[in-house]
Amino acid sequence: MAERADDRLVRLLGLVAYLDGHGPVPVPELAERFGVSEKQIRDDVDQLWVTGTPGYWPDDLIDFDADAVERGVVHLTNARGLTRPLRLGTREAVALVAALRALLDSPAVQADAGRAQLVRSALAKLSAATGEAASAVDVRLVHEGDPEVLQAVTGALAGRRRLRIRYVNAADVVGERDVDPARLLTQDGAAYLLAWCHRARGRRTFRLDRVLAAQVLDVPVDAVRVAEVDRDVDVARSVAGAGLEAPTVTVTFASPARWLAEEVRSEEVTELADGAFALRLRVTNPAWLRSVLLAAAPMVLAVDPPDVAAQVAAAAREALAAYGVVGLTA
């Protein structure tokens, strides 16, 4: 999967903060800590080495001990102020108070007493520091999905009980499953249940607004399986996993469409000759794929399976026919 620029930025900033607090750290340890390859850590260090403050002369750049890096150890010697305590203005503090109140009301936090306590503690301290401005903030979230489903899911998580759910997957197929819930996740305004699915006999992610019904069973979860599911959770990977039952399509693009490799979430990117590349996409919404292919049509070199290309060509012919244009061939 091609990495998004904002994901890498978060890791780069985290890398600087971690190195500042822990001193020299071996590359393998950093790779394990941040969940990436050792090569990616070395690439990140190379990127940070040419990053700094305006002026961008050598003395303005983040610096590392070059000898240590050669030995496989990353030693930050100049953070260029990135680790200084953050000073918030009133506007920034109020925005953060609003975000924390929204977070406290989210299903993922409500279902975890320890997580909720951390958010409450941070909110209380920030509200006290912000003063009267914080009291003017009123945040109320409207949760998508059935409230009874959310109540059953949070109850099962709190009581460590198995759930029986009726779920409509990304391919619009409704089925019933027994799952051992591990935790709730939120991403881009949506809530997801991470669980061990007994029907699939593996870890699965279920989008809550696709859960049609949920029943808490008087059966304890399999603690070993839940611990396995809950270990080293990658939010982006888990959310992407919510569509794993949908079909995959491989699209080959010419070099000018390179921006799509970053903007479109894909399962695999394959580099080809002359700058061309292939994206393997898991398609949960065929209409979305058609719109992407039509928008980038001049740069599309191949589509597999062929019937997808035929469907897109048919959609293009219909659109052109509506404007009186004829003569399009697949």
C-alpha cells in the first residue's frame, strides 16, 4: 500500500520526539517501535537530515551523528526546536477542548474505561488552563448506526462477552456471525469493531453502521484470541480490513497519474517500465471505481478483470450518449 504523506509526517515528528527522549536508539528497535521496515527508518532519517527551519543552511537543519547512523544507531544531535513545549493560544486551546469532548463521547473511548479516564484527565487540565473560554464550548456528536447496536457492543466489550451480529458487508451481503469483540476504533468519523470472527476463524473489522443487529451472548470471549487481535493494532490497516470481503481490481496507470498512488488507498503498488505503475484496489463501491477510472481515463493503461473495464466503458458511452456524442469503443 502506498503510504499517505500525512501518515509519514506523523511518523517523522514522532521519530524526532522519541529520539529526543530516549537518546541513541538502534535502527531495528526504531523499526519495531514505529511498525515499519529498517529501510523505512533509514529513509526517514535521510528525510529529516534535510529538514529544518527557514534559511535551510546546514546549521538550520535537523542533525544526527553520522558515525552512529553508519553503525546502525540513530542519535539525534539537533532537533531544531521541534521538541520544545507547545504554547497554545486561546483559539487553539478551545479547539483542543472541543476535540477532547468529542473524543470522550466517541464509542471507542466510551467502551474503554482506562482510555476514558485518560481523556477526562487531559480535558480537565486543559479546561482549567483555558478558563472561561472552555465553558463556552458545547460539543454534541450524532453517532451513525443503531443506538441499540452501539449499546450492545460497548456492553459486550465491558463484560468481555461474545456478540452475535447481523452484518452487511462491503459487497452488500447480509450474514450472521458470532464474534469476540476486542476493541472499538474510530477513523474519519466512522466507528469500527475489531474482533475475532468465529465464522471466518480470524481477525475481522466491522464498520458499526453496517451492523444491523447485535446480541450479547452469555458466553465469555476467548481471552487468547482477543489478546491476539488486540496486539499491535494499526488503525489504518484495521479500517482497511473492513472491506476485505470485497473483490479486488488491478489498474495500470501511466506515469502522469502518479498522484493516485498517494490519494487512493490501495493494497499493493507495483512499479512498471517507463514510470507506469499498477494499483491493486479492494473495491467496496463499484460506482466510486467507475468515477476514478473515468476521471483518469487518458492515463489508464489496463484494467483487470476485463469485465470492470467493460462496465466503465458502458458507463462512459451512456454519459456521452446523453450529450449526443457517439462513436466510443471499449
